[in-house]
Amino acid sequence: MKRVTLLALTLGVLAAASLLAGGCTSTTAKMDTAKVWGYVAAPDKAQLDVADDQNGVTDLVVKHVVTPGDAWIVVHADMDGEPGARVGLAQVRRGESFDVKIPLGNLTTPKVIVAVHADRGTPGEFEFDMMNKEMSPDRPYFVNEVELAKPVTVRDYGIKTNAAQASLEASAQPGETDQLTISRVVAPTDAWVVVHLTKDGGPGQRVGLLHVSSGETSSALVPLDPLPLTADLLVALHVDAGDPNIFNFDMDDKLNSVDQPFFVDGKELAIPVRVK
């Protein structure tokens, strides 16, 4: 009797090991639950078609959306590829919807992120908290483990030019706290050399500012504010298009600021300079 019991136990362990070595393990490993914190939908049940360039619009238009249930189209400010403050919201019914208009407000970024969220909480009330997103009832749909969302350009931002007309050059300056030397500045118009602390890989507080004339400037010395500096400072070049000798740029209202940065090959002209 003991031999039969032991044999059955052995066979059971072998069968379990066989299952783990087969498809069960591969299916579980493939699903990254950390990535999927919303509602999973099949590709034919959840779709989003929206033009990626809608520069200057007051109402963003979604050409076609498919949802497995009543849902929300949510528009967020694009903060370096991550959703920021909500700037638009519209409800859609289950199934297909065409040419949905979403009024935009309080725009602070040139791009927005359009996402599709389920309406799973109180009907007609958008219940989603960015600070507690995984517990919010109106979470976004995920298709093939990717959130159903797309970036859209809604405002033109920056002064587009080329490398021959606008450039910055500077070397590392360890230990410098009073001024930053920019070895070479080329500007197509009168401009501003702007020095920022770095914050999360991008520009933080402004700590230096220098006006330069159009053309080439060598060994430009930018005075630095008497503040603790980050290891790297970020140097950018902005147009001087507003009031002469007044830097008309607000980090909290970039789109409506006159003295916007120059862009070369689609990227903001900015260089890091190490000081620590």
C-alpha cells in the first residue's frame, strides 16, 4: 500500500514538473503584469485613430475610436512622454464613434497624450486619480500589453533653424560656481544664452542668463546665481523676440512665451556642461 502511495506521489510530482516545463510557464512569463494596470482588451475591441498633428486646434478630433464598453477619451499634457495634467475629456458609448471633438484647455505643452479609459465607476463621472491610478475604476484600456494611447502635436513650439545658424559649444568646468564659459555661440538673431540646473534629466531652475548679438560670439561669460549647483548644468539658446533686453520666457507658460528656444533637426538646442 505504501509503494502504491509513493508511486502515485512520484507520478504527481513528475506531472506537475512536466506542466511547469511546458506551456504553463511560458504563458505566465510572457505576461508582465507590472506593465498592465488597466483593462485588457482585444485589438478588434479597442482601437484609437487620431491624427498626430493638429497644430493650432481648440478642439482635438479623434477620427475613430472603438471601445468594448462605455468609455472616456482623455487628453493629458505630454510631459517628456509621460501623461501630465488633464487638458481634455469626452465620453463615448460602447462600440464605434467617429469624429469625436474634445475641447482643450489650459495647454502648457506643445504635445498631448490621447488615451482611452473605461467608464467602470459611476456612469458619466470620470473617476481616475493619477496618484492612485491602479485603484481607480476608470482605468485605461491595454491592447497587447500596451496602453491604448497616442501623442498628438497641438501647438507649434520653438524656433526652427539649422546647425549652421544656431549652435552652442562648451567644455566641462569642474569647480566653477561664479560664471560659465560658453566657448562658442552662433545665433541667427539676437538671442539669450540660458543656463538651468538639471532636474530629472531636463531643465530645472534658471541660474544664468546672457544676451548675445546675432552671429558668432566667442568665450561668452554667463554669470551664475549664488545657488547650489547640480553636477551638470543645461545650457540652451533662446530667441530674443520680445521686449529688447528683457527675457520673455516663463517655464510654466512656455507656449505663450515670446522668447522660445531654438530647435535644430527637431530637437531643442541645449547642451550639458559638467561643473562638479
